[in-house]
Amino acid sequence: MVELVERDADLGAQVEVRLDPRVPVIPLPEPVPPAMTLAEALLSRRSHYSYRPLSRQDLSSLLWYAVGVQRRSGPHVLGTNPNAGGLPTIAVHVVQRGSVFEYLREPHALSLLGGGDLEGVFAQEEFAQEEFARRADTVIVLSGRMGSGPAKYGPRHYRTAHVDAGVAVQNLYLVATALGLGCCAVAGFSDDAVKALVRAGEHDVPLVLFVVGQPVSGHNEGA
């Protein structure tokens, strides 16, 4: 398990990451830059509803360019997806082929949390989207870390966390499109099922799921 330890509540971006040596950490392949331009990705982006398996290479490139490390500024580690105040407000998990991982942008690796599947995740009464559980090969889970943000922003952090998740989803959409992948953001899911699946912390709140894989030709595209 990855433990985030704040050194200063007012400078929440200054955190130490401690890796439990008992938890397997799987390095991801070197990311491959997308060849598509930003303008091309914006104009060709679509939501897809059917998927073929996603390679570990494509997963690596998607995570690195969408939610990976962009630069360092003093003690701050800043990502390609900006977060309010530079705080580590968004946790990224990957559910792929019966395994659940936490994405570690440093050292660009997956931390294996255990097994798990998507049964019951998409079965919310008002937004039942169980077809994703059958079709999805890989799901990226974005959760808001509500523990550190309120120390700096107070109740407004609940707004900034949703903005941060929206920015990350836009990055995921555009990078996935530039890599030739099919994808779709999903907001209809069972919060409790997702929290249990990714072993979320007490103050973590699932905000959005991002289903991704190789697109299936001939199937309908969405908005």
C-alpha cells in the first residue's frame, strides 16, 4: 500500500511516498508519445462502448501523458493534470483483467492491491450501465482524496476535487484518442462497490470511471 504523509498541512503538495515492500510494484514500459496533434485529437474524440484488450504498453503511455509527472518545482511534484494548489487530490487506480492496481506516477508503476472484478460496480438504480462490466477490459478509477485538501481550502475542496477529476478525464480522453484507443467516461456506478474494489481510504470518494481499450470497428460511437 502507498502511504501519503503530509509534512506541512498548508503545503499539502509536500508529501513523502512510502512504499510497503510487501506489496508488488510492477514497472510500466517506457511511454510512447502519441503521434496525433492536439487539434486532431480534439476533432476526432468520441466515446466508445465496445473494447478489445488494452496492452500494458498503451496503458503506460495513457497514464504517463494523461496523469503522470510533468515537472518538479522545489519539493513539489507537478503532474500533467493540474490539481488545485498542487495537492495530491486525485487517486488513480486501474482495474484490469481481474486485478486491481494503484498507479504510482513516481516511479511510473502499478502497485498490485489484489484481485477484483466489476460485478455490481455499474449497477446503480438510476444509471444502470452493467454493459460496461461485460465489455470493459480496463477501467481507470479516479477518486478524490478529501483528507488533505480541506486543510488548505476548507469545504471548497469538495468543488476543486471535482474540477481536478474533470481535468484528468479530459486528459485521458485526448491522450486515449491520440493513441488510437476507444474510451468512455462513466458516472453511473455504485460508490460503495467502487470503494471496496480499489480499497479506498476512509476519506476517498470515487468521482468517475474511465473505461478504455482497443476500439471495436463497426460498433456505435457516442458523443
